[in-house]
Amino acid sequence: MKAELQKIKTEVREVLLRNIMPFWSGKMIDHEHGGFYGQIDGNNQVHPTADKGGILNARILWTFSSAYLQEKNPLYLEMANRAKAYILAHFFDTEFGGTYWKLSFDGKPVDTKKQIYSQAFFIYAFTEHFRASGDESSLQTAIELFRMIEKHSFDTELNGYFEAYSRDWVLLEDLRLSDKDENEKKTMNTHLHILEAYTNLYRVWKDDRLATQLRNLILIFIKKIVNPATNHLDLFFDECWTSKSTIISYGHDIEASWLIDEAARVLGDEALLVKVQKICIAIAEAACEGLQPDGSLYYEMNVAIGHLDKDRHWWVQAEGVLGFLNAWELTGDEAWLVKVQHCWNYISDYIVDRAGGEWFWSISDAGVPILSGDKAGFWKCPYHNSRMCLEIMMRVEE
């Protein structure tokens, strides 16, 4: 299996350098209006007048920064700097602070809400740019956003973070990230990506307040979000942390299983780490309820109505490989390595678009690419797949 891991490492690096990165540094450049296009559809058609999302642009910045950190390709730093410059010029609200949710194709704000999920991704991205470039201004931007989240979103009475605000930081009635979400004040997804962002920031900024809030986020997951009866993550909560969720998200389960572990490692609290790692293994095992004989993971299950979504989304498979690898590192059980191998083989055989570049949005249960999903867009970004590749390249020793 160790030889197989070396083979996978070689293959993922090839996919990163030949399939993922050239797509974003070539096809996605908006030479007319700056930054990057907002959409390339599943048929590889550019939509030059598509809106530009904050999530997409933050994840582009993170991806090129992280790739440069490892590969030192000057093109990656150039692309990261391009993303940073566009974000600072167009996404940041100079009057009220924070970042806008969405811009028009020519860089004008079209949705000025302050979704905390999005603010967190900009922290994640600007921190990574600092790690890659040493540019102190990027670190200061990340710190400013951290303080903004803590000032406006943190619930000092009942703990956790509220979801979404108006431009001038009034809590919204409609808090949803997307139409598929429940309209609740607290969600697993936003907390997971605040956790991810604060972890990255704490790598480079050992601030006491940040350490306190990172530890608190870890505890929120193990005490409130992980369902003790199932070890799945509950997805939606009211402000008092009453679960309002009937959906099991296999992708978020397996993603959280390594992100929570990573947060505890970076925090450096050994006693907490021991406790967390047992829970992370249990979460990974629960996620395997969605694992199929071909190595892929189903998307989600709505328990309330008994509906199983059997599509194989690109990001779920990417997080599957990484979560299974992390579980092997924690347990030494080679059964997890078999899962890594099979899931990666599924990605390589079905998800990677070797002709058009990048990865397909999803594959149907019949094994056919679902071309109605974007190749690049508001939610289809170069982050889950590039991160999987980069993490494997870091973790697998020669």
C-alpha cells in the first residue's frame, strides 16, 4: 500500500499541474474587466457577463497561493496577486467593512450582504497569500476580517456564529447560503469554514483571542454539531442550538473529520487533540455509510423522507480521499488506504475531465457526467480538488 500511495502522489501532482491549474490560469482570466470570469459552464463555454462570486474569488486566491507555497511556480504567485488585487479593489466594503457576496461581471456590487461563510473564506485566502508571499498586508487583511466576524457575528449569550447580515451589519431575515439550505440562524457549514479559516490564521498569528475562539469552535463541533447518536454532523440549528436538520451530508462528514483534527493539531492542546481524534475517526466511519463499491461517495441522504441523492459530486470525492488518508494516519489501519486508493481511482476514471480541463461537477449514478453543473462558477471552484492534491503531496513521504 505504501507503493500505491507513492503512485497516487505522482498521479495527483500530475492532475494538479496539468489539469486543474492551467484551466484557472488560462481559461478563466478576464482580460477585459479584470480578475477572473464568473462562470464556465459544463460544456466548457465561457460566460463573460456572469456575476462574480465572493466564494469563487476567495477560493481562487487560496488555491494559487497554496500551490505557489509548494511548487514555487512564479505563474501561481502572479495569479494569486491578480486575485488579491481584484478582491481588494472590488469585493471589500470600504464604508462598513467586510466583503460583498456578489459582483456584476464588470466589478460592481450586486449583492452587498455580509455572509459570514464568505468572510471566513477571505480570511482563509488572505492568510494563505501571506504564507506564500510574505506580504504583511495580506495578514493584516485576514486579521481585520477575523475581528469583524467576532464583533458582529459571535453570539456572546448562546455561543456560535450567526449566518448573514446586511451591508451595514444588521442580521438578515433570509440567512441562507443557497436555495437548498434551511433558513436557520446557525449552521454546520458556516462554523466548519470559520474553523478552517481560524486554523490557518493561527498558524501564523498566535493571538490569544484567536486561540480561545478556535478552541471554542472545536468544542462546538464535538458538543453541539456532531450528533452523538449517529456521529454524523447535524446541519442546521436555531440560535439555541436545537437541531433543525434531517439531512446527512456525507461530504461534509468526511471533510469535517480531517478539518477538526487539523484545527486541534494547530492549536497544540494535546489533551484536546486526543479527545478530538477519537471523534474524528467516528465521523469518518459514519461518512462511510455513503461509500459505494466503486470507491465513490454518495452526495446526501434526507432521512425525513428517505431520499438518497446518489450523484457523485466532485468535492465530495476530493474530501473523501483526504478524509480517508487522515483516518489512516490516525489509526494505522490499512483498510483506510484501500478507501483512498478506490476513491482516487474513481476520481481519475470519472471526475477528471482530461479533454476539457478541470473536473466535472458531478457524475450520475449511471456513471455519466452531469453537464448542467458548472465547470467553474459561483460554487464550482479550484479549492476542494487542488487542496486534496496539495495535501497528498505534503503528507505522503518519499
